[in-house]
Amino acid sequence: MMRTRPGADGAVRVRDIGFIAFLATIFLLGFRRPFLFVLVYVYIDVVSPQRMSYFLLNAFPISAMAVGFAVLTWLAFDDKKDMRVAPRQGLMLALLAWCWWTTRNADFPLEALDKWDWVWKALAFAIFLPLTLRTKLRIEGLLLFMLLSVATIIIVGGVKTVLSGGGYGELNLLVSNNSGLFEGSIISAVSICIIPLILWFTRHGTIFPPDWRVKLFCYALIFACLLMPVGTQARTGLLCVGLLAVLMLRDVKRRMAYIATASLLALVAIPFLPSSFTERMGTIRTYKSDASASTRIEVWKWTWNYVKDNPMGGGFEAYRQNRIKYDTVDTVGDSNNLTIVRTPEIDKARAYHSAYFEMLGEQGWPGFALWLMIHLSGIVRMEVLRRRYMKAPPDKAWIAPLATALQHAHMIYLLGATFVGIALNPFVYMLVGAQIGLDTYVGRKRAEEGLKPMQKKRTAPAVAV
């Protein structure tokens, strides 16, 4: 049981009451605007206020209540005319069914059920989500809630980084819980992933028109996002920053000026970075001397060999059976007398630390193929929208930039996923849902515009008479 400090019990109860009041207000408003139930589920799933509650919230299944109301009100009230189901929703349904099968046949049945408990909810919600995104306002509202929800974690992390410098495994993000978005490597990758979307709101947002206050908040949030790799000292975050810098070259008009400015800012920032951060980032080049990097490589080798014998995968938590041997390599001495020292290490039940090997080891080749198709097809579809609406009229000028932002966010996720086990992270599948929602919305609008000339031609004789 979690204990509070003497005298803190009253403050904890006030915080619980604040959460209850906030959620109760949104739930009540949801009966007038049912789409709010979708948004409140996003907030609950990302922030997990239950983890920050000691008393009241834990007594209610608020997550199940939110998604239950979202589905029921959609069935009862939402307009389903010309409802479109995208191929990727079918792929996610197939992946969900495959995960169910591998869970039934898992190497560790009980442990696999724990992961299945949240995976099926993440995939099911991602399949349902695009069905609700019938308007631009809803698409924007979803993205806004996603950003503001994850911002509650990032802002706290950014402030603590400025005040203390952070540390690997030491940065406390709202709760003392090292899972989900509260894990250092995951939040560092996600924080960089959302920067393109934040930039979109500085130019095309309508819920909060981008005046100086909105832009100031967005730029401050971007700064906090960039601080997350520093505070968590996650090397994954630094690689994601590098990819973000490269991707932004696609849309800048003066590329040489951009490169020069980015390089200058990086050089100016280095003296202000904690020495522990620069030392840890230096291990990217000397990974053989780092136990964490060495174990990852050995786990990946083990997973590859495991799938050779088990092409259908071992179900969730299959990594628990691994036992690896490896050597850490280090150099000792000065430049004139260097000695290479190899230290043998033995470890077991090491996690995959890679979404790619996570899918391969747990879901085998079928699940890995489905997972890749879901994500790679998303990047392709966003590129199609980007090019199609690059020179769109003013009323559609927001489409290409949003498709680009979603694509860049997805690409940054796929890079971060190389080194973090986030293959089935719920936040990422909300991002996928937003992509599908944008794609189907645009397709529906194109179809409606194509029908208008035909309708005019059909009614023309009647008008003449």
C-alpha cells in the first residue's frame, strides 16, 4: 500500500476531489456532446489519473465507463451515413485476432493474460476511433486532447529537468511508476514524436486560434519536449531529435539557413547540458562497453534464433525464457598503452527493448507482418494526402500540413520503436486512428464534391421547366 507523509492526507484528498470534479464535468457534458466521451477516454488512457489517486478514483472503473458511453452514444446518435472502414482497420482487427490466438497458446499463459488485458483494449479502441472522426473539428479535438494529455507528463518532466537536471531512471514523472508513457525511453520518444503536431496547431488550429498566446504555449511545450531526452537521459530520444531535424528539411524554404541555425543552437546548448547526459550519449559510439546496449543486442540475437524454431511466436512475455551470455568490451589505459578488457556477463529474462523484436518474438512472422503493414501503409497514405493537397485552396490548406505532421510523427515513432518496446502502445494507435480518420474524412469530402456536379445536371431540366 502506498503511504502518504504525515499531514499530506488532506492535500491528497483535495487532489482526488479535483480529479473527480474534472472528470464528472466532462462526463456530464458528454451527454450533450457524445464525442466528448471519446476524448475523456483518451485523457484517462494517456494520463492514467487512477495512478495519481489514493482514494476516490480507484473505486470507479472510469476507463470502462468512458469507452462504454463512447460506443453506446455513437451507436445511438452519431450519423453513420457514408460510414467508411479503411483497410488498416481490417489489418488491426486481424492483428487483434492473431494476438488473441497467440495468447491462448502462449509460452507463459498467466503472464501473457496481463499484457493481453490492455493490448486488446488499445487495438479495439483504435479500430473504433476513426468511425467517430467525421468532421475536421473532431479530428482536431482528438489531436488536441492527445497533445494536452501527454503534455501533463512532459511539462512536469521539463520543469524537473530544468531544476534538477534529471538522470537515467531518476526523473519522477507525476507518479513513481515506470510503465507506459511514464517510462523514460518511451516518453522521450513520444515527446519528440508529437512536435510536428504541435507545430501544426501554431498555424492551422481552430479550437484555439493561433494567436500569440497559443503560439507561446506551443513553443514552450516544444522546449519541454526537447528537454525530455535530457531529463530521462534516454539515447532513443536523442536519435529521434536527429530524425526530426532531418524531416523538417522537407518544408523549410531556406535549407542552408535552417541547417546553420540548428547546428549553432546545438553547439550553444552543449555547455548547458548535464555532464551525466553527455557521458551517457557518448555511449552510443562505445556501445560495446555499455551493459544495457550489449544485452539488447544479445536479446535480439536470441529472439531471432527463437523465431527460427517458433515462427508463430511465443505469445506475450515470451522473453521471460531467454538466458544470454555476452561480453562488455572496454579500453583501459592511455593512448600509448591501451588494453582491451572483456568482462563476461550472464543475464536472463531480459525484455526485447525493441518493438520490432517484440512483435517478432511474441507474435511471430504473421503478427510482425501485420504490424509492419499497419504502420508502413500509414506513412504511404499520409504521403498521398500530402502530395494531393499540397496546393489546395485556402479552405483545404490544413490537410497537407496535417498529413505531413502525422507522417513525421509516425516515422519518429518507428525510429524510437527500434530501441523501445512500444509495438502496441495505446498512444501510438490513437495516432494511427487519427491518420485513418483524416484519410476517410478527406475521401468522403472528395466523394461529396464529385456528386455535386452530377446533382446539378440532373436538376437542371426541372429548373428550366
